[in-house]
Amino acid sequence: LSSTSPAATTIDEWTYKVGWSAGAGVERHLGGNLTGRVEYLHLDFGKVSGGAANLLFNSMPLTFTYNHRVTDDIIRLGLNYKFDWTQWAVDRRRWD
């Protein structure tokens, strides 16, 4: 009886990247105290690349490389309620 136990290698790589972002949005009055909004945001942090090599237990060497561009596109939808603080304000004309 024989058994094969695979060995796993995790790749844990952390780095800080400088990038750029651009976006736009619109907010519109829907009625009463409600507004709605739509926003778009594009993020670009450039390229990241690396590689790893490992000799797996009872196996041939495994080597790989990666090259990836780090980007993201975000769309946000929102519904807002605007509080009317003037309804609680004191009417100063009554005190003058």
C-alpha cells in the first residue's frame, strides 16, 4: 500500500503600488427630500509580476511566472434623504 502526499506552496506577496484614479458622477433631485446618484470610478495601479519555483515532494520541479495589470472599475448607485433642519430652527423674528 502506497500513498502520495501532495505538497502545496502558497504564494503570499505584499507590495504597495502607486496608481491613479478617475471618475464622474451625477446627483439628481427625485422629489421631496429624495435625491438619487450614479458614480463611476476607474482605478489603475500598473503592472505586477513575479514568479515562484518549488520542488514538490516526489515530483518534478515546478516553476511559474505571472504578469498582471491591476485595475478596477466601480459603479455606485445611491439614494439619499436630505433632512430639512430648518423646520426645527427657531424663528428669530418672533424674538426681535
